[in-house]
Amino acid sequence: MNFLRGVMGGPSAGPQPSGADTIQKLCDRVASSTLLDDRRDAVRALKSLSKKYRLEVGIQAMEHLIHVLQTDRSDSEIIGYALDTLYNVISNDLEEEEQEENSVKQVDDLGSQFTEIFIKQQENVTLLLTLVEEFDFHVRWPGVKLLTSLLKQQGPQVQQIILVSPMGVSRLMDLLADSREVIRNDGVLLLQQLTKSNAAIQKIVAFENAFERLLDIITEEGNSDGGIVVEDCLLLLQNLLKNNNSNQNFFKEGSYIQRMKPWFEVGDDNCGWSAQKVTNLHLMLQLVRVLVSPTNPPGATSSCQKAMFHCGLLQQLCTILMATGVPADILTETINTVSEVIRGCQTNQDYFASVNAPSNPPRPAIVVLLMSMVNERQPFVLRCAVLYCFQCFLYKNQKGQGEIVSTLLPSTIDGNSVSAGQLLCGGLFSTDSLSNWCAAVALAHALQENGTLKEQLLRVQLATSIGNPPVSLLQQCTNILSQGSKVQTRVGLLMLLCTWLSNCSIAVTHFLHNPANVPFLTGQIAENLGEEEQLVQGLCALLLGISIYYNDNSLENYRKEKLKQLIEKRIGRENFIEKLGFISKHELYSRAAQKPQPSFSSPDHMMFDHEFTKLVKELEGVISKAIYKSSEEDKKEEEVKKTLEQHDNIVTHYKKVIREQDQELEELKQRISTLTSQNEQLQATVTQQVSQIQQHKDQYNLLKVQLGKDTQHHNSHGDTLQMNGIQTEEVSKLKEELEEWKNKHELLQGQLKEKDSVIEKLNSSQLEMGATEQSLQTSRFGGLEHSNELQKELEMLRSQLQLQAAEISKLQMENQKLQVMNTAADPMLGDSGAPAATSSELEARLEQEIKELKSQVKALSEEKESLKQQLDSSTSTVAILQDKNSRLEREVAESKKEQDDLLVLLADQDQKISAQKMKLKDFGVAVEDEDDTESGDQGDEDEDGDEEEQDENVAVCYQEN
């Protein structure tokens, strides 16, 4: 200990040792001392010297400190001192007063060298991961700081060691769940360094539930109002999501986008934002942009855009966009964020078009933003952000393009309000070159890949001054070009004209119709100007080349061949191609081609638009070929173009048909899926019902078997039970069994009553059938008797008819005799009229009687036939009723048989219940007699006649059994 007092600055008689000597002695003490206290004191002394004598401690003590970490794991205090010492040696985070001038680079190299020495043995990093798992604060916290410092110095190497270490990343993820905030916060910093530029580790961290934990921390800290911990969590989230499609998809599928909405809830009073809040909100907006970046795969970006709309995040961003008092840098970043959330997503673009600013009267948000873009007093970065927002709103949005262009057409201009078209025209022809450029690029995006709008824009007329006729927008653009304005203005107008004329022959014709345009372009290209004008020359060459390539030869003086000859004479083909190449070789062109967002260090560098660079890349080669083509090749090319157009029309038609068929197919698939689900539900219901039925059957069969077994069991063993061997639990068990048998008895009684009712119904129906059969037999016998009487009457009538016929023949003979006598007595008699009249009357009477008898005979025969038919039908009816009667008799017999089975079961059950009651009475348990209850129930049943008859039948059946 005296040695340590000397080292630590205590009084000593001799000269003070140097720092290197002291460190050497401490290292020897750590290596050779056998007492843990001595080693601990030596390591503590090394810790105190490690900041001032960083190099000496690192060189001499590192090996001994690592040995302490390996051997003295049981003592947390010495482990903590060793870790702190290593951190001081390796870390470059020194205090400013300890740093000398021009020593920063040397310090960085020193930390990197010590880190390389430490990680040379991979076991050292693995040992450090093990120590980080310790819960002791004095071990875990310095271990986290040391590992963070190692990652800062040699990130890729340490990442690889941790990646191959078993459960290495998972161990570090536990730091986020530590209840001690200092360890949790330093754990976030550690994971920041660990996840830098390593997709594999990023995926592991994400799937270790990092998103959930980080979002919880941000919520606990107060979202955007939180401190630096929120900032660190947001930086870690950016590391996990940026350029990592797998993690982005996992973030979206985990519904974490919805949890971002509360971040952007701002109040009405937005004054006095703290610097930390501005930083936090800026990082939150950048995190949203990471998910919808144009560099991401289109499918992933689209799905995130839709999720942001459905959860209300886009609406919240638009609220910030239109709020007052928001800091300028936050407003600029919000505009950029909204731009990428709506870019290429029709639903989001339509919503943004409907957003109104809180003004009186309300104005569309697009109009308010354009007013800022063409206002030269607004900050440059804000104007660039508004231009990007307008470009994203029009990207793949033909509906939005049409709405913007329609505000320029004569039929839709409203003089009472400012429209987007009026603002663009105002910016296009203002004195501010930046407004000219922004308005020209914005208008070019309104025409991008839309030939219909390019033709409609030709109708736009502008009133230049009072008293002068209006000129077209196309003519006004060329007039400003020829006036020699600023380079930025001319570049913007040339980009607009190139976009307008490309792939639109009608616009090319209108452009060439002005005789001053072609000479102006050839003059600009042919001149030898400075470097600043070379960009304008290249764009003029591009515009002239577009006028040749998309020329339909409708103007005789400006046919393709004549324009080529003009270039050959005044410019030269090689010179023309060289000037055309100035565009793609320009430095600002290369910068603009990198990403869609316009980002320029200063307004002077604002020359090219991203979409225009795509157009140049597409047209530069075809224009160069078109300049060298002959007239015959042009004709062939035109024929090929026509063929391709026809082919494209056919393909478009078939695409439309296929699209319609796909829609119908989708509808049919939906119907099939619906019907399939319904079928599955019905099948499941049927299966469930079948199983229930089978279960009930099994229960019924089991009940029957148990009834039989229990009866036999109690008959054979009921007498052998003794009171002394029965305990209270057995008595309660017997009570439960008695209750169960009572329930079963009631169930069987109910089934018996149902059977009795069925028997009663069958008996009543049998009685009715018997009465019906008797009536039918009676009617049958009565019909037979009636037919016998009719036959007897018929015989009597026949005999009477024969007698009358004999009388008639007798009377006819007498009549003949009387006529003979009459004729003989005529001479003697003078008047013979009376006898003649008498004979004629007799004949008439006889004929009438004969007719009546015949009609009576006919009626009797018809009545006889009808009786025969009735007799046959009654015979068939009796046969049918006899069949039904026999079937009913069989059913009655079957029901009687079932009733007999039930009565047998009931008798067995009664015996069993009585045996149980006797047992319970033997045990001294009071058993309620059911006779009173049954008598009470019987009294209630007396009120219903049908139920009384059923009970009487049951009683009779019991007596019979």
C-alpha cells in the first residue's frame, strides 16, 4: 500500500518517478500480485493515469487488463476499472482542454491502432459481449461504452466479429430493455454504430423487435417534444430502414407506420420551438421520406404511400404544411416529405389537390405553394421544395396535368381568383430569372408524356399589351428567347419548348410556321460563343433536331430534307452534333440526372431538370441518326413508324380487352371464393351436426349400458356393504349418483310421455280408420241391396212391358176387326166419323205409353251402370284403407314394443333408486320421498284431460309388468 500511496501522489522522501516508470510498476503489480485487493488498487491507479498517459498505458497495460477481464470475472469492481481504463485508451472522445492544437489526427490514429490491437484476438470481443450481459451497473455500462468505441474506430471488422459470434446481436438488443436509462440510452448509441452500412446486422436487429422497442422509447420520451434520446432513436431507425427493402417491408407489415402519426401532431400556437424539437421533427420527416424514397422499389414505395394515406399520416403532414408559425426549415422538409408521399400515387395526389389553405376565401394548397415558388423574396430552398412538390403532384398524374392546363385555356379562366395557370404564366414572363426557370420547368411537367395536353396548350392566347392582338403562348416563349434574356431564363424556356415539341407533330408545325424561329436557332448554333453560351447552343441544337425528327412534312418550306440541307450549309453536320453533345457533357447535367429532387447549392447552378435529362438521353442518339439519314431512309422510317403506330393501336386495343377480361376474371374469382367459403361453412355446420347426433346416440347407448351394469352391480353387491366402511365422501358421492339417476329418470319419463302421446295419436287414428272402414262396408252392403232391389224392379217392369205389349197386340187385332166391320157397314150407315176418331185416339195413346215405358227402361239401365261404377270405386277404397290399417297396426305394435322396453328400464331404475334410498337411509341420511311430489304433480295434471289419460295408461302398463 505504501507503493500505491507513492504512485497516487502521497508524500515520499526521494525523487518522483516518471509516468512511464509508474505505469510499468503498476503493470507488474497487476501481473504478479496474488491478492485481489492489490490488483484492484493497481488497476484503479492505471485508470486514473490512462487519460493523461494514454499512449503509455495502452502500450504497457492493455495485455494485463485483458488478462484481468479473463481471470477476475468474480469481482465486478476490478472488471469495471479495467473496462474504464481500456475505454480511456481506445476512445477519441477526449475533453477539449486535454487536446492540443494539430493533435486531432494523431489522436484518431492512436485510437484506431489500439482498437486494431484489441480486436486482433477475436476472443477479446466475444469476452466483451459476455461482460455486457452482466446486470451489474459497474460492469455493463463501461462494457457498452468500450464496445461503442471499438465500433467507431474499426466498425466493419468489429461488426463481422459480432455477426459470427453466437447470439452476439441478440445480447446487445437486451440493452434496450434495461430499466436504467443511462445504459438504455448508451445501448441505442451502440446499436447506431453496430448497424451502420451492414444490411445483415440491420435485418437481425429489426427482427429482434427493435422497431417496437424504439417506438416505445420515443413515445415515453414525448415524441417530438422529447430530448436527445428521441434523436438517437430516430437516427437508429434511419440506419435500420435506409436502403434496406426487407426492413422497410417488415416495418410496413408490422403496422409501425400508423404509430408515426402522433409525431406530427402540432398545436395552433407554433411559436418558440426549441432547437431539439426542430431537430427531432426534422429527423422524423426524413424517416418518412426513407420509406417513400423514389430510389426504393416501386412496389414497396406504393404500398407505404397507401398506408400513410389510410392511417391519416398524409393528412397530418398537410396540416403542418398549411399551419402558421412553423419554422422555415421544418416547413421546407415537410414540403419535400409531402412531395414524395404523393409522388406517383393517384389516391394521394387526388387528396393533395383537394387540400385548401386556411385563408378567406379558401385557396387550394397548390395555388398557395406556387405563389411562394414565383415569389423572389422567399428562401431559395423553399422555392426548390415547392417546385419538387409540384413535379411530384404531376408525376404520372394525367388528371392533375389536365386540371393545371385547363386553368390556362380561355373557356376556364376565372377573373375573380388566381389560378395555377395564371401563376405559372406570371412566373414565366417575370423579371426574375429563377421564377422564369421554375415556371418553365413546372409547365413542362404538366405536359410530360401527354400529347393531348400539348395540343390543347397551343390554344392558349396571351394579351401582351393594350391595343395589340393576343399572341400564342408558344410564340411568346420564342419571342422572349430572341430578346437575349439571362442564360437561366433561356435554358428554362428551351427545356419547356423541347418537352412541348417532342412527340407532337402539330406543335412542331406551329413552331415552324413562325418564319423567324428556324433562322434564330441556326444563328445561335452557328456562332462561336463563350462557355456560358455553349449550354444554350446545345439546347438550341436539340430543339432544332426535335423539329426535324418529329416533322410530318406538312409545311413545304420546312420539310425534313430542307432543314437537313440548311444545317449542312450553315452549321455543318459535325458541328451540329458537337453542339448537341454539350448538354450531356455539362457538369450540372450530371448532377440533375442523379435524383428527382432539385438540390442546388446556389440559384446559379439551377439549370437542368431531372426529367429533362431523361428526355435528352432518349433523343440525343435518334437526332444524331436523323441528321445523317437520306430522304429514302426517312420515307422508310415513316412507313415503319406508321406500321408501329398501327401495331401499337392493336396492342392497346388488346390490352384494353385483356384488362376488361382480367376485371371480369377477378369478379368471378371473388364470387367463387365467396361461394367456396359459404360451402365450407355449410359443410362445417353439417359435420358439426352429424357429430352432435352421433354423440347423442353414443350417450344414449352408453346410458342404456350403464343402466344395465349398475343394476347388476347393485343387485350383487348391495347386501355386502357395511356402514362402518362408508365414509362421508362416499355418502356425498352416493347423493350425487342419486341426483344423476333422478335426472335420468325424469328424462326417461319425458320420453315415455312422448311415446304415450304417439300411441294415443295412433289409437285415435286407428279408431278413425275403423269408423271409416265400417262406413265404407255399410255403404258397400247398402249398395248391393239397392242394386238387388233395382234388378227386381227391372224384372217387374219387363214383365209389365210384356203384358202391355200383349194387350197392345190384342187391341190391334180387335181394331182390325172393327175396321173390317166398319167398312162393311158403310153403306148402311150414313155417318161413320165417331168410330174413326175413337180408333185414332186409341193409337195415339198407345204410342205415347210405349214411348214412356221405353224412356223408363233407359233411365233404369243408366242408373244401373252408375251403381256398378260406385261399387267398383268403393271396393278399391276399401282395399287402400285396409293396407293403411295394417301399416298402422304394425307401427302401433312397434311403439308398444318400445314402450315395453322403456317400462323395463324404468322398473330397473326404480329398483335401483329404491336401493340407493335404502342405502342412504341406512347411513342415516334424510331422503325426500317422491310420492308426495308425484301426488302434487298428479294433482296438477288432473287439470289437463289428455295428460291424465296418459298417466292412467302408464299406471296400467306398470301393473301389467
